[in-house]
Amino acid sequence: MHEFPPKPDDQVTLANWRTAPFNQWAFQHVREVIPSADIANDPAGVREFPANPVDLSGLPLTNEGQALDFEGFLERTATDGFVVLHKGKLVCEHYAHGMTEATPHILMSVSKSMLGLLVGILIDQKVLNEEALVTDYMPELADTAYAGATIRHLLDMRAGIEFDEDYLITSGPIVDYRKATNWNPLQPGDVPSDLRSFFLSLTSSDGPHEGRFHYVSPNTDLLAWIIERAAGQRYADLMSDYLWRPMGAGTSGYITVDRLGAPRAAGGMCVTTRDLALVGQLLIEKGRRGQNQIVPEAWIDDLETGGDAQAWKTGDFVDHFPGLPIRYRSKWYVLEESSPILFCLGIHGQYLFVDRENEISIAKHSSRGLPLDEGDENLAIQAALAIRERLI
């Protein structure tokens, strides 16, 4: 996308936007590829951070047994934006590949964690009941595998839904899902679909509800539908009203939608790296901004202390993070350290790490070629721990 118009082979399209090298441009221009809904900020209430730069160049990092400096880490992991906040001050900020502090970048599955915060707010306001059945809100799903599942099961990825979250396969339910969400083009003979209709196709169970951690992205999109029905408002507007405006986001975000306007809450939210780091700062400050309680403190505490360790050990991702003591709660991961680290993870290298005790928030946007890369994910965790050691 460097010539105007670009040559046909260089154009970013719905068919190639998540593949390298096209994703480097596309992840910063998603709304030019896919329809979206605005998540408005409040220009009059933007939160500013004083700068207190810290030199991270000598971080003791290794990659496949070889020493790696901080700049090498950023390049090795295809970093587009990187922001570190410590005690409410901006200590590190880096951008590459045309990105700036005002560029919204796709969060991929970090979007799920943003939904997790919104659900906590709505449960506190009695709009949602986490123990209610999915079918209490969505009776039309009574004949699907979601029958008997609760809101809590969806939040913790413990619903017994048969679904293979393989990002590299080229056919099957996950490809149908992407077409339904407007993320993949229709092929000749395909009938236009939509996200809400797609849920009716999930009729097979792969085990009991409240069993192992089983990562199924449509669970999060279903929660967004439940949220809209329970609150009587669009998901994007609720995210704006309850989180984005109150916390002082510097820039409006947006979220991709399907052909009927349903939000891709599992992966389609796009925000700046600064605003992603600000979400971490909000958790550090117990969900408050001044006198305004935005996210319930008890909900944030539960992110850190809740979750079932056994469900994780028998679940989908345990082999991806070998030896790491991790739990999953309400769309957030927690790494059990002496001071726990809450984190979010999105494919192609999107991260938010939050150490509440030491007041550190680390946000990273990337355009890595592979959706999942065990070495990259573990290198990002290594870098977060090294940055913490440098700062405390």
C-alpha cells in the first residue's frame, strides 16, 4: 500500500489482510477493510501522563539461547507500538511501521479482555447475572450446545462447545465463523451469513460445561449479543459509555461488525497503544479515576485470584506456556508470581501486562506473521518480567 493506487498484488484485501506482509498495514487500517462501529472517547476528559523516560536498552533477554537487546526484541517480535507506564508515568514509548501514538491498532483477542471488564461493570449494575443460563437471555439457542451453559462458563472459557480454534486451517466451522463476522470473503456459491445465525450451527458438545479450559472465540461474541439484549444498547456504545469515556481514553476506538451490525467482541476492537496501557493503569488504580469507580474493585481482585488452576492444566493452552503457573478468569490470564501479573493475549502479537502491586502497565501491538508463536509469546512474557525487574 505504498503507491496510489497500489498494484493489484500489493493491495490489502479481505482475503489477505491478516497475512504478512499485508497485515502490517491492515492492522492499523482495519476499518478501511471491514465495517466498524465507533467506540467514542471524551475529548474533554482525556487523561494525560507525565513522561519519565527509562533506558531499557540493556534488558537481559535471550532468544533461542542467544542474547537479545531491547531493540532486537522489538524487531524480532514485529512490534508496531510499545508503551510502558510505571506509577502513572510514561517511561517507554516506541512506534514502527508507520504507527503513531494516535493510531488505533487491532487488539485481536485482547478484545475479549475488554469485554471482561465491561461484563464486570454490568454485573455490578445488575444488568447481567453471571450465574444465569445463556438461554435465559437467548431462548433461541435452546437447541444448541450452549443449553445449560451459564454466563460464568462463557467468561471462563469452560463451556463444552465443540469448536476447533485452529487459525491455520482453511475449511470447517472456524472459517464459517470468520465469514459470518465479515473477516473472510465469501467464496463462489456461499450464502451471506451473519454472526448471530452462526451460533445456531454450534450444536455439538465436546464435554460438560465447567470442565477444562476450552478456548472458543464465539463464546465471547455470544456474550456481546447477551450484553446488547440485556442492556438494550449497542455493544460499542456501552463500551464507550462505561469504560472508554470514563477512563479518559485519548482517542476513540472502534470495533469490526458483521453485515447486520453485530460486533466482533472476540477480536475486532481497535485502539491506540497508549489507551491499551491506560486500561492497565485503571486496573492498577483499583478501577477508579478520581472519585469515579469505573470497574468494580472486587471484580479486578477476582481477575487476579479467581480461575481454576486444574481447568487450565487440563485445557487447550497449557502446552503453549510450558511450566508457567497460569489461570484464566473472566477473559484475563494471570501469571502467578510473587506479585501476580494479569495479562491479555491476542494473535499476531498483541499484549497487555499489568503488575498491580508494582504499578506497571505494558502494552504491545504487533504485526507478526504467525497467529500463534510459542517462542514469541514466551519472549514477550520474558520481556515483561525483565522490564519489571528494571523498574522496581
